[in-house]
Amino acid sequence: MKLKEKIVFITGASAGIGAATAMAFAREGARLLLAARRAGKLAEVASQALECGAAAVHSIDLDVRGRHAVQRVIDELPAEWAEIDVLVNNAGLSRGMDKLYTGRIEDWEEMIDTNVKGLLYVARAVVPGMVVRSRGHVVTLGSMAGELVYPNGAVYCASKAAARLINDGLREDLLGTPVRVTSIDPGLVETDFSMVRFRGDAKRAASVYKGITPLVAEDIADAILWAVTRPDHVNIARISLTSVHQANTLLIHREQ
């Protein structure tokens, strides 16, 4: 699949994997529909994407936790942006690493509202148009955390397990249409993910990647781009990728 002039909708596009994915698609000449909560950061990404070769960029200030806001954004897209070819359902986050019985309920709600409900809201708003047009590709940003829970991460891991099953269910529901569905499930990726999880505690965030060479956002963007550009009859169901220092969520080899 050639991406030149294709409309690619990326949520959580203001930083990390979302921003790297925007650059990867920009270099292919795609038209980028970028959404995120941080409008200032998003504007910077949009400018960089144009410099990288994007055919055009349309930015949207959007919190995917708002069901009606998500639907309104899709319903009110200008005609030249309405026919979305690729959805990268990337928006997500983690908060805290507390034991389940001492966790902050507000953190649970933020993770579930973003990683699960937000994922559903965006897919529900975008996928019907793909079915009508008989073309499209949905990429869900999952996590290895959805395969194997780790201590003090029960709710985040559960949210990513839900994302995995939602993605698989969507693929089943779209059987008989040309719309493709892919889950990208990485291990440790060094972005601002841990800074968000630990609410700006840089020392604690850095300790997550100590002694290893982690994946970076560009690695994930490369995997997304590869999956999307396969021939039309090929559906990459899932890509699971880690650093060579990581076997799963529990087994990580750290150099001294």
C-alpha cells in the first residue's frame, strides 16, 4: 500500500510513539490528522511533520476520554479530511505503580477511561466510515503488559489486555470487509511514558531503563509503518517486539 496522499489519523500524537509515527508517515507523503490533549506540543509535531514531507497536516485538540467530543470531531471533519484511510489508535498512559489494594482510584479511572474507553470511542467513530468506503486499516497500540501482568501494575496491564481483546474482536467483526486490523505490542520503550506514570519523577523514570538498551519510539513507528504498507490482502494481526534485554514483562536482563 502506498501512503502518498492517504489520510492517517493518529491519536496521542503530541509526543513519544504518536509523534514518531507521525514523522514516519510524513516521510511517505501521507496527509496527517493529528490529535492530542497538549495543543502546544501537537503544533510542534505538526510543523516537524510538514518539514519531513507530509502532504498536509490537520491538528485537533482532543481528549479521547470524552465520548461526545470524539464523535463530534469525526462528524465535523472538513470534507477533504473525512475519508480516513489509516487509524493509529495510540493514545494511552499509565499512572503509578501501587499495589492493587493501595492504588489510587483516580489513577485507575484515568487509565481505564483512556486506554479502554477512549480506544473504543475512537474506533466506534472512525471504523463505520471505513466499512462504507470498503477500505481502511486500524492499528491499535497495545503492550506486552497485556500478555503477562507484573507486580504493582494490575490495572494498567488489565487495560492493555482489554485493548488486545478489543482489537481481536474488531478483526473478527470486520471479517468479510477489506478493513485490516493490527495490534502493535511492544515491551519497554523509552519515551515520556515513565515520566507520566511517575508524575514527573525523573530519577524514578530513568531507573526503569537502567542497564538496558530499550526500544525507542522510532522502532515502534517503523513496525506500524511496515504493517500498514503490506499488500492489501495481507493483514498483520499482531506484532510483539522487545529490546534484546527483555524476554517478557517479568524477565529483564540489566547490565551492571
